[in-house]
Amino acid sequence: MSSLDILLWSVLPYIAIGSFVIGLIWRYRYDKFSWTTRSSQIYEGRLLSIAGPLFHLGLFAVIGGHIVGLLIPKEWTETIGISQETYHIGAITMGGFAGVATVLGIILLIYRRRTTATVFAATTKNDKTMYLFLLATLLAGGVATLSGAGVIGRASNYRETVSPWFRSILFLQPDGTLMAQTPLPFRIHAVLGMLLFIIWPFTRLVHAMSAPIGYLFRPPIIYRTRDGRTNAGSSKARPGWEKVKY
């Protein structure tokens, strides 16, 4: 392998993992109050109600497809009766729908952010960088999918190259030769994905790593009325058809 291949496929993955993990820890300890999406729903909600679900549901499906494709060896799926052809057709159809939904969703989100003055005013340079890397990674992934299916260039089975390389990184035995021989779209997608994980903890994407688990165990909230009574919940309920006095 060349020095560039060693840097990209044996060194950069651990830089991305280190930045992602250490960045999350640092952000949580020293910048916890900015751990938020900085929601702009208050400024515009109609387009967000369409773009938000499209992007998030599509992205969940895309991530699920990546987990299955990268972590589960081809031999395992063949053992349970799923042939490579069946897997390939399922990945192309379901992955295609998920990819289109995700890309369409993020394009609508960017359009909304650019055309709604109040939302655009709340957009930082950090947000613009995040959107650039996220959109580029998604588009490169779509091109890689078409390339693997043979629609663009020659067909390639990423489960024999990209997937084993990914697992070699997790097992601390990086085999960069596997990625060095993959088609260019896969390599571009992999590099953009690693760069996205490097900046992830320092953008609003950090909210994806949190869940409102504490909400399930928090104590009940006590509401007080405006007339000074201590607990609105302890007051006697009024009849449903109380006589109105004029």
C-alpha cells in the first residue's frame, strides 16, 4: 500500500473513533448546556413537519442497513438461507428507498433553513459545515450504492472488501489493502463518513447520542394556579356544565 492508503485506511479510522469518543466525553463534561438540537420549530413548522420525519426515519433505516452490511459477515446470512442475490436485492430496494427519503429530507431541511429568514438568522457556521459534510456523505453513499449494483461503473460486492475492512478496524487489526482495492465511490464515501464522525461531537448532531431516559423516572411536576392556591391538582374539580353568571 502507498503511504496515503495507510493513512486513510489504517490511521484515519482510529482518529475518527478517538475524536468521536473523546469529543463526546469532553462535550458532556464541559459544554453540557449546548448539548441540544437548537430546535427552530418555533419559527417554522409546516415544512419541518415533512422534512424532519423524512430525514430521521430514512436515516434510521440507512444506519440499520449499514450495521447489517458492515458487521454481519456474508457467511452468516448465507447460513440462515439468505443468498447473496436475495440480500443484494433487498439492500438495493430498501436501501434505495431509505436513501432517497434521507437525501430528500435533508435537502428540504437545508431549503427551509435558507429560505426562512428567522431560521437562517439562527444558523451558525458550525451548522453550515455540519450540513455540508452530512449531505456530501449521504450523496456519496448513494453513488457508492449505484456503483456496487453496477449502475455506475463495474459492479462490486462491498461485503467482500468494505465490510471485512470495517471489522478489522474494530478488532484492532486494520487491513487497509481491502479498501485500497475498492471502487472510488466507496473510498470517497468511507473518507467522508470518517470526517463526519470526527466533527460529530462538536456539532448539533451530538443530540443523536442522548435519550430522555430520565423523563421516565423524574418526580411529578406540581402546578400552581394563578390565584395563589398551592396545588391545582388538590383542588376540587369543577362540574363540567357550571352555570355561567352574567
